[in-house]
Amino acid sequence: MPQVCVTQRIFPEAIELLESENLSHSYHESDQALDPQDLKEAVKGCEGLICLITDKVDGGLMEHAHNLKVIANVAVGYDNIDVNAASERGIIVTNTPDVLTETTADLTFALLLAAARRIPEADTYMRSGQFKEFKLYQPQIGVDVFGKTLGIVGMGRIGTAVARRGALGFGMKVLYTANSPKPEAEKELGATQVTFEKLLKESDFISINTPSTLETHHIFTLKEFKQMKRTAFLINAARGPIVKEDDLAEALESGLIQGAGIDVFEREPLIDPKLAQLKKHVVVAPHIGSASVETRRNMSLMAAQNVISALKGQCPPNALNSEVWKNVS
Ligand code: GLV
């Protein structure tokens, strides 16, 4: 019986790390997730599970894995895992924070700039031979980013990294919402904590950087879009269900807001058909927030390291439910 089950293709260095620790493994070396039944079969008997966000790891699956000690998600978000069900069974859950913070903030800002300056529209125009001469009033005339107001919904690690780019790189005024004040960001970036309503009303660009939870489900609907500036942009590189996607499409189509940069979708991998049709000031990407070679490699290694620690009897560095460890150790 293999000790570790790796559900999908990860970076080879992480597999080598497991091997260097003499951990036997079953490796589904594919970019396609296993279907739920095959996943159940795969985890049977394993002590460690390395999984991706497209693997649904719930209590039902855990029932099939009596030996499971650790679930290592190769992601910072873990809404695919029922952490409470894991805790009840004494299973440690880990994620991959920090290594992807700057990469995800880069992508967030790339979406913001691309939507504001209409880069994909310009790219299509250029490649299709439509560029005949320079015009002062270009068809892709955009809006400025420099000096505008950036609203961060969720001033955690990634939110702060996005805010830093805005404040220090683009002279933006930063507003934020968070569960607690962030005095360091306020000092470094001149950021101001505000109510959600004030952030909606005053921001030119809103970046969502909060996890997907019951509390954050659909916090952006038509009601919120109506409170935003008609010139505002929404950027989401966090999780799809935070935004009611058909409301977003309607808000863009009807001009309630001006644009959007969207990397995550409510019914991923599907995109709302109406949203897919909208091109002006709208940029979409296939969940590539952390997708740089360096970062995806580091995430893979971090997940392997988390499993190795747990199977060696140490509390893994990125345990999300470390109280479980205290109870079993
Ligand atoms: C990717 O979406 C992640 O949570 O790391």
C-alpha cells in the first residue's frame, strides 16, 4: 500500500523529495482530476494525500481513508477541503501560503492594468491587421490607473501585496476592509480601513483578496455593483463564488460598472456565457493567479514537505488545524 497519494501532476522535484525520504507513493501523473469514485480508490490505505483545488476532499472521501494522517493542498485556498471533517478524524490539513503571495499580486495587477488599458482588445486589433494609422482617439482608449483609488477587500497577505503595488508603484490611494486593522499597511502604504459600503462607493478599482467562505459567498451582487462608481473596475483573483457572476455580467453590460479583470469563476471551469461575450474593458483568465514556474514548483515542494513532516511525527509547517496535532501527539 503506498504511503502517499498524489492526485494530479505536480512538479517532479516534489516527487523526488518524497522519494528521497523513502516514502512510497501512488502518482496520478495527469493534469485531469480523478473522478470522485477513482479518488476514493486512490486514497484508500494512504497516510498522506497531496491534492489540488479541483479535488473535493470531504468527509465521505475521508471515510475511505482510514490511515489518513495529513491532507496537503497545493494551494493557499482550501475551500475544496472539509477541514472540520478532517479535524474530527484527527487528520491534519495544510496549504501553501506565502510562496504565492507576490506572484498572485502580480497577476492581480496585470488584470487591473490590462482591463484599464484594454490590452487584450488592442492585441486582437493589432493581430487582425486593423491598425492602419495612429489616431489621437484610439479605439482602445483606456483609463488611467496612476493616482486612482484602490479598494482592497481582504487585507491579508495577498491583499497587502496588491496594495503595495498600487500605493508604491502607481501612487494610488488605498482603502481596505479587513477583520482587524492593519497598522503596518497603514504606516507603510497610507492605507485606510473603511466600511465595505465606503469602499464600494469611493474606489476606482476594487480587488477581491478574501477567501471563499459562507460569509464571503456572493458579497458582490447587483446591489453592490449599484453602489460602485459607474467608472469602477472589479478585479477578482481570489475565488469565483465571492461574486454572483451573472450579476457581474449584467452590471458590466448595463454600465453599472466600467470593467473587470476576472481570474476565477463561480462555476469553474465554466464562464457565464454573457460575461464571455463582453470584451470592452473586460479581461478574463483561467485561474492563473499563482501560475509562474517558480511559484508552482515551490507550492509543490511545500506540499510534499508538509506531508513528510507529518509522517515523520512533526507538526507540518503549514498546518491549518494544528490543534488536531496537539490532541494526537
Ligand atoms: C489557488 O487558487 C490557490 O488558492 O492557491
